[in-house]
Amino acid sequence: MAEVFHIEALVGWAVYLIIMVIIGIWSGRFIKKLEDFTVAGRKTGAILVGLSHGAGSMSGFMFVGLPGYAYTEGAYAFWYEAGDAGGGFWNFTFLGRRMRTLAARVGAVTPVDLLSKRFPSKATSAVGGLITAIFCWVYLLGQMIAAGKMAQLLLGVPYQWGVIVGGLVVLIYVGLGGLLAVMLTDVLQALIMIIGAVIGIGVGFSLVGGLGGLTDKLMAINPTILSVWGTNNMYYGQYGEILGSLLIYMIGYIGLPHIVIFHMSAKSAKTITNSIIVNVIWAVIFTYSCVFLGLFAIVLLPGLSDPELAAATFFYQFTNPWLAGFLLAAVYAAIMSTADTLSLTSASALLNDIYVRYINPKLDDRTRMRWTQILVFVIGLIAIAVALIPGGGVFTTVVSAFGVLGCAFITTNLSAVYWKRATSAGAIASMIGGAATAALWDPSGLRAVTAMHPFFAGLIVSIVLMVVVSLITKPMPPEIQGLVDASKRHFISASVDKRIERSSSVETKVVVSNISKIFSASHLAELTSIPISLGTTK
């Protein structure tokens, strides 16, 4: 469709961007040292952690790539969201508390910094830092592309202006306020995102005649749209593809450096448990709404030239300009809430995990913080420059980067806090093998031959390499192995901890405990009284 300029939409977009910058300026008051900038001084509360995880992980993929995927592949997109809706739960439950406890103990300021202390080797920092910096940047590029597409459609401004303005606002508030600015803006953006998604669901169902009407209309167009095998049964019998689509988001967040950094920012291990409730409720509502936007578009907007504009075109055509302006803010919120964390994580990896580790280990804390701020701008400006070239796809870019990061770090992160026998050599092999497999599986033609999703293939390779290489290499010294026990401190309450020491099914009990807490009225009441700690000026 042709782009049409609407002053109402432009005003909504401009107000939203100005608020983001104001939050960044205000957050800068609390930044006194590197730890404040990279992990928010380890003082954030449950609502900040839970909603930041949700908003930071969902990205422009949710309003751009995913509805576009549902538009072309139908109900098969629900395989991605079946995992995505619970991805935060598994991340917080299996990794969150242990990672937060261990990071505070060893003074780690980035996820790779933590791994380098658990798997002491310069190669750990080099490999982990490069993978993080490169593929967080690729992920960031996908967000910039999404920003341009949305501004072009809903505002009628050139694609390039959408990329430049949206990108620069992110860099300003991240560069000024660090992770605290990221998390504060993420909370606001999470609220805008879920309101936008719910409005979209309400409008969509009213137009198609409810769930029954949507089902009938989709069946009339093509019965296979609702097939679990995808439109025209494209993935029929390809269980490796389906398992990969399900697992990439179900467990993928455990390996994303720009997401697990939120664990490290929490003010206590207990904060992680409280964050689960916030995150799961938000994620279930939001993620499934985005798939339905794509399904509505199949019925209401046939023949779109760019399926990734399905949700935006839906908002544009079926709401008034003022509401479209707010919904554009919701789309931009999804994009920017991930772009901000990615730019910070990529910059932190380059400086702290590579430059300081290899070139200038004596660099003082304040200088490291300033250089990290500068790198945020440099990395972001490069992403903006590349995104100015039209033609990139959001779905492919995001899923590829997500898969590489997940396959590089899921096994390594979990082994760091659970398996004493895991060695530095095993971690390095796992990161390289997992990332390389995920990156090359599709281009090499192996995906077509094996009918296996690149993420699933990369995950298998990373696990095998971690186990085999660790077992054939010399065990880590006792003081390093002891970090696994250190990560369990305050994992759960002392009374439960004593009972679990006698049990071989620790994680099963923790999962059951967390599930029961989610549906506990008393726990929900407790959550509403949790303060959001922002830190204090000095």
C-alpha cells in the first residue's frame, strides 16, 4: 500500500521518542562507575527484571517478523510462540538465580566476564566476546531494519529516516543511562507493547467474527493454513524442524547475552523468583497476540507485497490515525527495547571482554565506563549505516542471530553453574562448535538434507562438544569447581534446600515450586508490594 502522511501518528511517535530520551538523561544521574552502567549497580527489582526480560527479548521480530511469518506459514508460527511464551520461565528458573549469585560473588560485569572466571582462559573471553559482539550487532541490525519499515508505512516518511531517527534515540538514551535506562524504558515499552497487542486482538476479532469466524474464513481460503505442518503442509514429517522451532525460544533465552544480563542486575536472588510471575503473565498475552495479527491479515489484507508489514498495515487500515500513532509507538517499543540492550551488550563485550582482557587490563573503572559509552554510539552508528540499504528481512536476520547466540551460550551458561566437571576447553569447543553449526547449517545445504532446524543442530553439537571435550581434558582446580556450589547459595529457601540436598531431582522440584507460586494468591499479593529499586545517587 502507498504510504500516507498522518500528523496524528507523527505526534504520537515523536512524544514517545522524547520520553525515551528524557528517561536516558534522568538515568545518567545514577551512573558513577562501570558496574552502574553495565549491570545497573545490581539493584533492580522484580518488575524491572521481569518486564525488561520480556520487552528486551521480544524485539521488532514480534510486530514485524512474526506476524509476517504467520501470514505466509499460517498456524505453524504457533510452534515458535509455544516456546516463546514460556522462554522467560525456563530462563529464570534454571539459570537466573544461580547466575545472579555467582556474578555478584566474582564481580562479573558482563555474561562473558562471568564465563571467563568460571572457565579461566584468555580464549574464553576472546571467543565469547567476539561471538557476542558480532551476533548481537547482527541482531541489532534486524531491529534497525524493522524501525525503518514501520516508520515508512505508518508515518509515510522515507525508510531511511525511520532507521536514522529510531536508531539515534536508542543510542542517546543507552549511552547516557546504561542498563538502568535500558530497563526503565523497557518497562514502559513492555506496557505499550502489550496494550498495542491487546488492542490489535480486539479489533481483529471484531472484524473477522471472533475465533470461530477467523477459523472458518481461514479454512475457506486454504484448510492447511491451520495445519501444524504449516501452510500447504510445507513441514510435514519434518520433526527436526518443528523441534527446533519450539526449542529456539523455549530455551534460547538462556544463551542470549543481552537477556541474561538482566539476571546479573537483580538486587538479590529472590528477585529472580518474583520476576517469573511478572514475565510469564506478560509473555503469554503478548506473544500469542502477535501470531493472531498475522492470521487476521491473511483474511483482511490478502496479497500484501511485503508480509512483514502485515501487523503495521492492519493497524494502519483498521484504526484511526491517533490510535495508529500509539500503535506505531508499540511497534517501535518492541524494536527499541531490544535494540538498546543489544547495543550495550555488544559494546561491553568488545571493551571489557576483549580490549581490557587482552590489550589494556590496567584500564581504570571510570575510563572503561566512558569507552563503553563511546562504543555504544560507534556500534549503533555502523548498524544504522548498514540498515540504510533497503531489502533486509527482519525474520531471517533475527532468527539467525538468535540461533547462533543461543547455540554458543546455552550449554556453556548452564554448565558454568551446574556441572563441576565442565572445563575451559569444553566451554570453548562448545561455543565455537554450536555457533558455527547454527550459522552454517542452512547455507551449507544441511538443513534441506536433514530437515533439521539450524538451532536444533547447533544445540546438539554444543552439548556433545561440551561433554566430550570436558571429559577428555584435565578437570578444573577445586577452587574453580567450587564456584558451582557457590552459585547454589540462596538458590531456594534454607528449609527446602536441606531436603533437596537428599534428592536427585533438584530442578524438577524447583520447577514445580515456581509453577505453584505463579498460581498462588498470597504470592501474587506479595508481588504487588515489591518496590522497584532504582539505586541511589552518591
